[in-house]
Amino acid sequence: MRITVEIDAGELRRIQSLTGQKKKSPAVSEALSAYLRQMERRSLIDKALSGGTDYPMTNEELEARDVYEAR
């Protein structure tokens, strides 16, 4: 989908630098995707910490299965 947005030139350069993209559109697209993933992770973490999930395994069980990887 094409849209027109105004982005500060300095911020766009930072986005390009951080994403490693030379072209503007791919840089903005990658930054947006990264932002959405981050917000989804944050939402899941908040939900888990507030007891809003019903995940059946404990932290100890996950670690015993060697499934958990901190990033």
C-alpha cells in the first residue's frame, strides 16, 4: 500500500542507518515491522506478568527442556 507521510530528514537518516537500508521505503518498512514486533512482545510480556495467560509450563519446566532463549 502506498501512503504519503512526512518524516523528519534526520530521523529518516537514523532509520536508514539503524536498519542498514540505503533506500527510504525499505528502511521505513523494516523499522515499522520491527516496531510492531516489539510492541507485540511487550504486550505478551505484560499479559504474562499480570497473570493473563494460561501457559501450562513453569519457567523451571521451560529451562529443563532447554527451550527458553533470552535475547
